[in-house]
Amino acid sequence: MRSLHTILPLLAIFGSIVFPISTLFSRRYIYEPWARTVSVLVSMCGFIWGAGRFILDHGNFSKSTDVVLDDVRRFCCGIGVGLLVAFIIAKPYKKVVDEKSKTIA
């Protein structure tokens, strides 16, 4: 169980780096401007969630500080998951058919 507490934050941090890069620099899809902003916000929430887990695991804080950090971490997780669900449901992209002419399907 201890390894799950290590792997999940690492995946969140890695995903929070990959998700906005893939959204901002995609050649196969053209994303709406709001979707690019949402991807950056989701990445920030994911990074805070993952880094917060490491801080809580390796930090030596008082009980009240641990509770506040855990609450901030859970808040960011909720915001991030909510924005990610909105991003997935809306499908804010158009597929590029021909990369040379950038024709939209």
C-alpha cells in the first residue's frame, strides 16, 4: 500500500506536465482557447495534489498544519477532476485532416 502512495503522486505530477503540453502543441487537433486555459489549470491542480502528497509524507509538521495541507490538496484534486471532466465532456477540439493545408474536418 505504501508504494501506491508513492506512485499516484508521481503519475499526477507527470500527467500535469504532459497534459498541457499535449493540448497546447497538438498537431492533430485544434483546441479552443478556453480548453487550453483549462488544461493549464488542471495541470496546476495536479501538480499541487502530487507535490502536497510528498510534502505530507516527508515533512515534519504539526497536526493542524497537516490537516490544512491535506484540505488544500483535496480541494485542488476536486477542482482538477471537475475541470478535467468538463474538458472531456465538451470535446473542445477539431481534428486536422491534412497537416500541410491545416484543413479542419
